[in-house]
Amino acid sequence: ERIEKLDVLEADLRKVIKMKPDYAHAYNALGYTLAEKTERFTEARDLIEKAYKLQPDDPFIMDSLGWVYYRMGQVDVALKHLQQAYSSRPDPEIAVHLGEVLWKSGQHDEAQKIWRAALTENPNHESLIAVMQKYLKDTKWVRNANDKEELAKFAHLKAYFEKYGKEYDLEWMLVAA
């Protein structure tokens, strides 16, 4: 997939499916790739649903199913599958998808919470960093929420909020608000 030879990848995965019709991950890989790289969403959904029927407890298949529903514009269905996948396995790739769908549905705080938790465990994860930069670059509170200078300012202010929170027996975030 990374080398952008979709036709070769698709042909290879279809061969795998033909040889091993019960191999859920081949259906999932092909369906996810179609959902991500093409507009063939119905076909992608059908392939991922086949994978899901074969392995209904696999969080990566749940993630793919959620992602294809999101790409089809069915945000509520997408969220259900993505939240189930993330609850089952808080993987950074699943966090990327769940956070993006949460963000697009207006749940910005929840999206940031998911992304930041995943980033704490996976500080160099490229997809996670990319999605955070995409959505957190400009907010109404800071010019660039990922900028090192902005983060340093926040860390400096956080120390004051924590200090006064302890002094007045309040959560520091309440003091910040």
C-alpha cells in the first residue's frame, strides 16, 4: 500500500482470499485499503463486514469497519465500532480514527483526550502526530497547539494553576478555567 501500487496490492489480496476464503485479515486489508485509497466504499464495507463475520472480536477489523462507515458519512455507526475497537485495544491507529471521527462530530475535547492518551504511550507515532497537527494546529486559545513554544507556555502556566489549586484545595483545571 505504501508504494502506491494499488492494483498490485488488490490483485494479491484477491488471490489470498481465493486461496484462503476464511482468512479475515485479507478481507480486512483489502476493504480498508479500498476505503482509504478509493471511493469504492460499498465494496470496501462488504469486504470488511465479511472479515467482521469471520472474526467479530478483532479490534482492528472493528476499526476498519468504523472507518469505512465514517468514509460513507455514517458517523453514528462509525463511532459505535471505533469506540468498541478502542475499548478492546487502545492502539494508536485506532486512536487516530476514533479521534478524527469524534472531532468531526463536534466532540473536540474527547478527541483530544484520546489522541493525547495515545501519544503518551506512543510519542513517535507518525499517524497520530499527523492527525493531531491537522486538527490542533490552530485553536481559538493558541496559535499552534503543537508548537514547542506554546507547549512551554502552557507548562509554565500549569505550574501556577497547580500551585493555587493546592493552596485553595481545588483541581488545577478549575483554577485554569
